[in-house]
Amino acid sequence: MSAKQKFGTTLYLVIGILIGWILTVWLFKNNFAVQLLISLLIACGIYIVFLLQKKKWDKAAQGQADFYNLKTGLQQSSLDPHFLFNALNSVSFSIHKDSREAAISNLSTFSKFMRISLNNTDKFCHDLNEEIEFIKNYLILEKFRFKDQFDYTISVQPYVNDLTKVPVFSVFCFVENALKKGVMTRQGEGKIVLQVDENPKDKELIICISDNGAYRDLTNKDNFTHNIKVVNMLIDRLNAINDKKIKVSYSANKNDSGEVEGCKIEMRIPTELNYKLAPATI
């Protein structure tokens, strides 16, 4: 609601008080005590209505602020200045080392990464194939920077519909967390595994991200990157307007010997979701 509309509503309340007081004076013109009592009751009633309306305005205003903060956070999650600077440095390094093929390949990968990022700055969802391509380009660029420090595997079952909508950059943020807070903190080669499956019976995608890096208790929000916190905000808002919910679970990742190595995240995303989020109206 605009300032003009708020002023109009307040004006109506004032006029209501005056009308109520005039009617009271006219009906009980010979009884001052009754006039005073009824006038006070009318004033209190109008004041309570005004307080309730103000609470509604404040709540809606906070909802609008949260909505636009979410949109800004999602835009920033895919355009991390630190990563972009390092990626460009990698391209520059390959050029100066006269590695023409590597330079062209990295520049092409970087341009694809930026294209998807910029094309989705105003969206809450995009196709699964875009999410996977975005992650793949990110990991290619990071692997070039860190050489043999980590490896990755991405597998998508052939029957999965890659045009299914998923929350924008949601899977990417968990992969980023696996890299930054998982495999990059271990000695020796790290490993990230991304698996995408589909359960047609329950109409949901099943996405697993695992790493063999340092174990993090992901039920503790202190172990989240900023981007995961933003994605969780998006998931909460989507779950609030849908009957079928997006589910995210965390567990320890174990090697063949049963020893804990890193973390495993499982996302279950319904294939039919309403992604039409809108700011609260005031």
C-alpha cells in the first residue's frame, strides 16, 4: 500500500470517530456521562482497528523485504565475485602459458557459465538440464584451477526428464558447499559425486550430492555457506505454497570400509511444483 493509500485509510478512521461522536452527542444530548462513555468506547474501538491494520501493514512490508532480499541473494549466489575473479585468472594463466587450446576451452566454459547465470537472475526455477550444465561448467573451471586436488562424477539416469523444473541454483549451492567445505579441506584427492534419479510413482526427482572431504554436521547452520542459507529460504517459501514439499536430508558419507568420509545430501524435488512466488501485498 502506498503512502497515499495509508493516509486515506487513516483519514477514514478519523472521520469514523467524528461521525460516531456526533451521533452520540445528538442521541444523548441531555446526558453528558453517556456521551463521554460511548465516545471513549468508539475511540478505543477505532484505535484497536487501526493497530490491527498497522500490524498487517508491517507484516506485509516485512514480507516484501524478505521477497526482494531472496531475489537478490539468488542473483548473488551464482555470481560470486571471488570465484569469477579466480576463474578469469585461470583463463589469463592459460593464455600466458601459451596453452591456446586450454585458454579457448576455459573461455568457452566461462561464457556458458555466465550465460546461464545471467539468464536466470530474475527466476525462481529453471530446467534440470540448465542446473546440471551450470554445475558442470563450475566444476570444470574449479578443477582447472586446482588441477589434481579433486575429481568429480555427474550421472543422470537416462529416463530422467531433464526439462523438469528445479529451484534455481539449488543443487549447485550444495555442490559448491561440498567443494569449498568438504574436499578442499582434505589431504589428497577429493571426490564429488552428483547423481540424479527420478521416482515416477511419487513424481519426484532424487538428487544426491556426496563428497569424501571433511565431515560437516549439516544440521548445524554454521557449516552452511551463505548460498545454502539463501537456497533454504527459497525452499521454505516454495514449500509454503505447495502441498508436495521439497525435502533435503543430510547424512555422513561412508567409504567401502565403513569409515566416515565427508557428507551426503539428498534432495527430493516434486516434479510438479508451483514456482509462482510473489511479494506480499500491503
